[in-house]
Amino acid sequence: MSDVLIIEHGLSMRKIYGLIFKGSNLYFAKNAEDIIKIYRIKKPRIAVILSQNPEDVDLANLIKMLNPQAKIMWISPDKNVVNSIKNSVEAIFTPPFELDEFIAKYEELKKSKDLPYPLISS
């Protein structure tokens, strides 16, 4: 069973998340304070950020600081946001997108092996 952190600012789709992330423990956050509280007790390997705010890239950076092995999926309809966060996350989805594609990417990230940490190159 995996842990999934979901960060959303607007209307919740919590009923749908249970279907998408079947068999996973779901944690919900709206801001940095919530994220820190969650990472004090759990270390979700997958984080899903639903945001149109380019400043929320700081949330992705915070997650990577709290758990360097975390995999982040970002959903935003705003192309400018997508351009500003593309180097900080593992997957980006711009609505409309195929739900099957999203679930397949989630499954891929869930199964991905973590790199040894810290990664040191000479």
C-alpha cells in the first residue's frame, strides 16, 4: 500500500481520489503548513498537486526537501504554470487528459525504484 499526498486549493474531488488511488492511504493538504504536518508522521512517495499558481512550485520544492525520493504529479490547465514547474516534477497533466493515462503514470511512479540517496557524482 502506498501513501499519496494530494494538494489542492479549490473544490475537492475526494470521492474520485479513492477510485483513482485505490488501495492507497490518502493525505490532503492546502498549504506548506499542512504538508509539513503530514511529512512529520508519514513520508508519502507520491504527491499530486492541483494548482494554477506558479508560486506553488515552492510546494514541490518543499516536498522534495522533506522527502527527496518523492515523485510529484502536477495538474494545471495553465501553460505558464506548466513551463515554470516542468523541471521540478515527474509528471505534468493539462486538462483535458485521459484518466487512464494519469492512472498509468501513477502506477509507473509508484513502482519506480528510488535512487540511492544522497546521489553523489564525481
